[in-house]
Amino acid sequence: MLQVKLTDLGNETAARVALVGDLDDAGGKLARRQLARAVQGGRINLTIDLDKVGALNSGGLAALIATLRLARNRGGDVRVQASQPHIRRVMELTGLSRVFQLASAPAMASASAA
């Protein structure tokens, strides 16, 4: 079962969300509800960490896209951290690597330090 771990990043609008488990159909539904709740609660700038996601399918991708739409409709944005090659490959093959700000863990660390 997918776990959703939200961490506030020091202001009202930014949060980091770590997804742990499979982002498949069932996990996608859970993630979609939890992520929507976060955005509706004012966290419109999200970094979604997929580094501990085992599987990613269309249900999971739909959850990410729905979250991006919600955040952008409220003036925010969504970044995706994906270091695992199989997750990055899915994002690239679907074209979502161009839709989301996609970063690997080292790049995310550099960006937050700057």
C-alpha cells in the first residue's frame, strides 16, 4: 500500500511529499486524494519525491497530472524528484518530463542550497 508523507518546507504554500510504495491504480487513487487535500489546504508549491516508488503506471501518472492542474489553477507548481531510472524512463516516454520540473536527488539538493 502506498504511503504519503507530507513535510512542510517553512512557509504556508510549500511542501515536500514523499510517496513510498507502488503508484499504481490503487496507489494513484490514494495519492490523488491526499495530494488534492494538500493543495486545497494551501500547499500549492509541491515537490513530489518518487525515489521510493516501486511501480508507476497510468493511475499514478493521472494522480500527478491532476495535482499539477490543481496547483497551477491556484498559482502554484509541482516539481517531481525521480532518481530511479525506471521512473525517469516512464516520465520521459510519456512526455511528462517536459510538463513537470523533473529533477534527480543531487539536483534537488543543489537547488535548495542555492
